[in-house]
Amino acid sequence: MNICVLIVDDHPVVRCGLAGMLDVEDDLEVVGEAADGEQAVTKVAELRPDVVLMDLRMPRLDGAGATAR
């Protein structure tokens, strides 16, 4: 059974790099990405990931605020 991961960062290069690193792991599956905290809250409700890798400093809603929701 795979561990489902959501990647949240406002920098596309960071999201791509993290996804590439996780892609080589057989037991991890990147199920989605978000560019800010607002998108993260929506994606978590939609995708129900096991783990969220979230940046703290992002536009609109930061990582701490998104985590609190």
C-alpha cells in the first residue's frame, strides 16, 4: 500500500524537484500539488493524502494558516 503525498509550495521548481525525488520511492505516490495554502486546503479535502509536504511562506495563505484549517 502506497503512502499518498501532497506537495505544497509556491515555487514550481521546488514542487517538481520534490516530486522527482519522491517518484523513485516504490512506496510513495505524489497524488497532487498546490501552489498556495488556499489550494492546499482544497486539495487535502479532495485527495485525502496521508502526508502533506508544505512550505511555510506562501502567498494568499501561508503553510501555518493552511495547517490550522
